[in-house]
Amino acid sequence: MSGGRPVPAIAPLRIGQGLDVHPFAPAGERPLVLGGVVVPGAPGLVGHSDADVIAHALADALLGAVGLGDIGHHFPADQPEWAGADSTDLLARVVAMVGDARWQPVNAQCTVVCERPKLAGHLPAMVDRLSAVVGAPVAVTAKRAEGLGALGRVEGIACLAVVLLAAEPARDPAAAEPDPVAVEPDPAAAEPELTAGELA
């Protein structure tokens, strides 16, 4: 705009959104893991891995932001190697994929939807764990379904995640190695002149 203030250049940004939902397993069958944290006294969730809906939703948001599909594509449920897998390990692998694509997380927001168990006391540990894995601030909040639908009937837990990514700075090949420094010849180090007697 003529005469206006110049707009500062910013790094390209991308936003990703993820959603995951798992039903509860029978009581005592497996632990409940959310955001990389074991929540004691509650039934676990059905899933091929540890069924951590928060880590899964966050991983899908990261993958979606860079157009790399979802965790089901990279870690299929029909492959035994991922049976019972720690979902924060899967999330770390996703973060590495995002980095390989030359993007880096800026921050993320995860909203867990469940009637019970109550999660308020566990949220700080989830924030610390996920932020450490992602390498950027991750906020985690919990909401009730207010008795509506399958979540309101305490049949499972869902999570929605949103993530912001920024493009990594372009690498300048010319700046990889400094230019060689030109060394001027030292006149004092030149070969000495021969005397008349030496020339004879």
C-alpha cells in the first residue's frame, strides 16, 4: 500500500487439526494412558497401541499440517510391531517426520472430552510430557460431554488437537563454509639475493 507501513516478512505457517476417539476397555484389562501419563483407578481404552487419544490426536494434527496422512498410515493397526506401543514414542517419530519436511512446531492445543475420570489433577503432567516430546508448548484442557451421546454415557474418551507449524529457515549453502582467506606473500620470507662473490 503506497505510503503505508511496510509489512514485516514472516515465516510461512501451517495449521493442523487432529481428532481421535477410543472406547473404554473392560475394567482392569489395561491402564488408562492420556498424554503420556498413566491415570490410576480408571479403565483403559481399546486400541492396538496404548490407545492414548491425546497423543494420537496431536500426532494426526502434526501429520495433517504437512500433508503426511495420519498415524494409521504410518503405524498400521495390523502390524504386530506397534501392538501395545507407547504413543509418545509414536508422537516423537511424527515430530521427526515433520522436522524432515522442514517444519517445526510452534505450539499446540489439545481438548479432551470425557465424563470421567476427572483429569484436572493430571493435566500439568500431561502438559510437561507432551511439550517435551513435541519440543514446543502444548496446552491440554478437559471438557465434559454433559451427558450427551456415547461420551456422555461414559463409553469412551475423545480428543481434539490443533497445532501451529512454522517453516524452518532455508539453509544457505554459501554460508556453510567460510571463504578461504587470501594470504599475501611475505617479502621478508622471499629467497635472499645472492652476493657478487656467490655469483662468481
